[in-house]
Amino acid sequence: MKDEIFLTPLGKQFEFDEGVASVFDDMAIRSIPHYTETLQLCVDFALQALALGGKVYDLGCSTGNFLLELASQIDCTQVELVGVDNSEAMIERASLKASAYGKKIAFICGDFLEIDLSGACVIVAHYTMQFVRPIQRAILLDKIYQALKSGGIFLMSEKMTSADKRLDKQMIERYHRYKQTQGYTQNEITSKREALENVLIPYSLQENFQMLHNAGFDSVEVLFKWVNFGTLIARKS
């Protein structure tokens, strides 16, 4: 379905409810620059970490796009794939898609902080940490680091801010122009921005790096960056 949720003001804060879940795939492709390419890039690095098999957790898996793409390129008898999301509507759609494609993926509706992530070789969080309350992000990253096996990787995609206010404004304006090229009207862009206020709280690239280092990751690199969107990879030594 086409994302037309913000053609009229939402009148409430943004949430991943049934309405959003029903149009999420279209919303992601049109709202996140290079969304498909970013997922494929992360699949490439996940495959290297899973050369001998292992377990993968996708935190904030939404409709399961990353895990479905990964499942299409691996032997699912050697790798355990688990998607976690706190939206029942997202989990329902992810499960239906996995079933339709005949892929063995476990989808769990629950809180990241309460789900056992131990023994993971790969943990991903695509555009997820920005929705975790700041006071809980460090706690979650500590849990992710502890859960990963030695040599395991954490892949994190996020919308980011700039410490330079002028550049930050220019990046936001450039992103809005991108959304307009994807067919969104200025009213839709404004309505969504208002609905996301105090719901999506982005950090800067430097803040994300520091947060990952504080959790224990020695190796942290940028895999991809487009204006105010980026993907980071962190490896547990």
C-alpha cells in the first residue's frame, strides 16, 4: 500500500501501529535514502560474520525486510534468524511475509531489554535506536555488546544530527527535498516531522561513536553515510 498517512495531520504522536505497518514498506523505501542498498550492504557484512553459521537478531525488525533478504542468501539450517519488535502489527506482517516466501525466521513481539540476545554472531538495529529513549540506549548497547560472541558484529543504521547548527539545518532541508522527489508533499513532510517530535531523537555521528565505544566496542566504522543518514558497524574483539 502507498504511504498516505500524513496527507492530513495525524493529530497524535507517531507510533508503529496498524496504519503505519500497513504502508511501512512503501514508507521506508520513499522516506529513507538508499534504504534497499543499505540493507543489502548490511547483509553482505552479516554473511561474512556468519561464514560458519550462528544466530542473528534484528532489533526493531518491522516487516522483516533485512532478515528476509539475509535468509534468501544463506542456509537457514545453519543460521538462526530472530526478529524482535514491540509492534504486534509489524510482527504479524513480518511473519506473513516469511511464511509466503517459505523462510524459517522467528519473529518475537517484545521489549529489547527483556529478550535474551545471548550467543549472537550478528545483531542489527536499522533506524531503531533513534526511537529508544536516550536514558535506555546505553543500557541496550551494553546488553548488545555482552550478548555478542567474540568477533561478532553490531550493525546500526540511524538518522543523525550535526553539531554545526547551520549544517544541520542544510542537511534537513536537503533531506526534505529528497522526500519531495519521492512524491511527498510539503504538508506531508511537515505533518510527519511534527508527529515524530520527541519520539524520534537522533544523535550525532560522534555521539553514536562514543556510545558504541562506551559499550565496549573497540572497532567502529562508518559503512555508509548520506547527508543525515548513516550506517555503522561495530565489532566485538
